[in-house]
Amino acid sequence: MIAARTVMPQPPPAPSAASSGPAAPAARRGIVVGAIGLGQTIAWASSYYLPAILARPIAASLGVAPATVFAAFSAALLLSAALGPAVGRYIDRHGGRGVLALSNLVLAAGLGLLAAAQGPVGLFAAWAVLGVGMTLGLYDSAFATLAGLYGRLARSPITGVTLIAGFASTVGWPATAGLEELWGWRAACLVWAGVHLAVGLPLNRLLVPKAPPPAAVAAQEGEAAPAWPGAMAVLAFVFAAAWFVTAAMAAHLPALLTAAGATPAAAIAAAALVGPAQVAARLVEFGLLRRLHPLTAGRVATALHPVGAATLVVVGAPAAAAFALLHGAGNGLLTIAKGTIPLALFGPVGYGRRSGILSAAARVTQAAAPFLFGLVLDAHGPGMALGLSSALCLAALAGLLALRERPPASRRQ
């Protein structure tokens, strides 16, 4: 078993107005969670979820294949993977408020460049800027900001943010489609840019407090002793495998269900259940699973997709909805686990850097998954494709089982 060890924490200093953790008022914490959650909804809807709606209109307008638009998006994810650790280190040292506010400016600029693109060069340049914005403004930065503000008590705020931002696709896809239908894809990009400047920027700059100095956090929380080097490697593999499956399902779920025998209408209806299942699972985590170690929730999350896949293979098309629900629930829990497991094992000190490192491998597999999974699905059918995704989830489960839960502070004293 791989153990993550910590030194004995020192008694915390008397809380001050700037302190994180227990000293932070619950009402103020709710405002912060609401602000970051709404900001995350805007950020995800206007970046990561944009190609699903605008890839074909953009391709038709610029005279390129839709695959070229997705290639630019994949390049943005790879750039985000490269920049993630540096952004995480900056948040560790200076807090995340400025980073989140800057993300709104960068994402607005990228959307403006995308709206002005006239060919492949402009398309890739715009997505490069958007890739920087995603590094600055998506979950990794938000979770690191919350870890800096609330220390080990950041688990509930992280869950709260994911509950709000879990509706990003539910809100973003119809909004983007409606804007594109009314005024075209260029206007849709410009409207989202305006939302960043008019709504996202004030939320992040005015309602997110400045983090306490790193020294204060270290004194209050007790810095984690270096874990066995394999612990970070195991977590990097776990999240890389899990995010491959997440990205593959996001790109191919309706086609996968259709190949499994569902009608196109039934496949789309089943795929639409993923979003509600994600939110429902996060509510369960917030209400029931939060009393358990985050590793337990992560283990449950990685097991749900293989269970759903086995059901779909055995039962066939009638199990399409069950598969979508189980996959969505697992994906919803995994998003929280990605933020809370490193916090539980290693503590809040250095959280941003660790989060960036763990996300690097995940974003690489995320970028490659739609293409590779599509090849397997087209060449070998849904059974082999589901076997691949299930094997990755089971390997991730094995990795999480190899990590040992750190005992609560009361048992270490």
C-alpha cells in the first residue's frame, strides 16, 4: 500500500479576519462559493463546451474541415497541460483571485480573436489564447484558490462550486446554439466575451477574497511531509485514465449508444441524462459521502462506468439510459475527487502546484481521447470500445485502492 505521511501539525494560531478554515464566516463562504461557481459556469460554457456547438458553423465559414476546429481545440488542451503547473505554483504563492480575474480577460480576448478569425492561422491563434485562459480559469485554478482560502476545509466549497458549474453544459449549449441561430457563430463568441467582462470579471475580482500568505497557511495547517514518490505518479495515472474516458464519452456517447442498438432519438435522450446524473451524484457527495475519505468517493466513481458498461453489453439498447446515468454519476464524483483527494493526502500547502502536475497528464489524454476512442469504436464496435473505457476505469480503481487513507488528526495525536 502506498501511504501519504504527514508531520504532526502544530497548534494553530489564533484566527484573524484574514484566516482561512474555521475562522471564515459561513455566510461569506457561501458568497465566495456562489461567485466562483457562477464564474466557472461561464468559463466552461464559453471555452470547453464551445466546439460541440460551433465547430461545424466555424468550419463551414472558414472553409476547413470540422476536424481542423477540433484539432485547434486539442492543441489548446495540450497548451493548458503545459502551463498548469506554473499557474498552480503562482496560486500557491499569491492566491487565486488575481488569476481567476485575469482568466476572464484572457478568455474574452480569445473569444474576440476567434470571432475575427478568417482562416486556419487565426483559428489556431484564437484557441491558443483560449488555452491560456482555460489554464487560468477552469477547475484547477478554482480548486487551488479554495484550498488557499479554506485549507483542509475546502472539500465542501469545492463540492459546492462543482454543483453550480455542473450546469455549464446544460446552460451553455442551448445558449450558444440560440445565439448562433440568431446572429451567427461570430456574434455568439462576442456575446460570451462580453459576459466574461460584464459578469465573470466582477465576480472573481470583487467577491473572491485575497488568500492569506503561504506562511500563515503552513503554520495553521501543518505542511505535509514528502509522500512516497509513487503516490503522485499513481494519482497522475488515475486522473489521466479517468479523463480519457470522460473526454471519449463527451465526444462519442450518442454514437456509442446508437452503435449498441439504440435509435438516434433514444441515444440522444439517454446522453442528456449525463448532466443531471453528475449533479445528483455531487449532491450525494455533499450530503452523504463527505463523511467518508475522498478516496472512498473516488473508488466508487471509477467503478460506476464499468458497471454501466457491463449492463449495456449484457442487456443491450434498453440499458442505454442506465449506462448514461451510471457514467454521469461517476463523472460527477470524479470531478470532486480530483480536487479533494490531493488535498486530503498532501494538505493545502503546495496544492496548486500538485494540482497542475496531476492535470497535465489528464489533459494530454483528454486531448487524444476523442480521436483514439473514435478509431476503436469505428473499427471494432461498441463492445471493444466499452472494454477499453472499462479497463481504464478499473485500472484507475486499482490505483486508488493502492493509496492508503491518512488517519484523521485525532487518531494521529
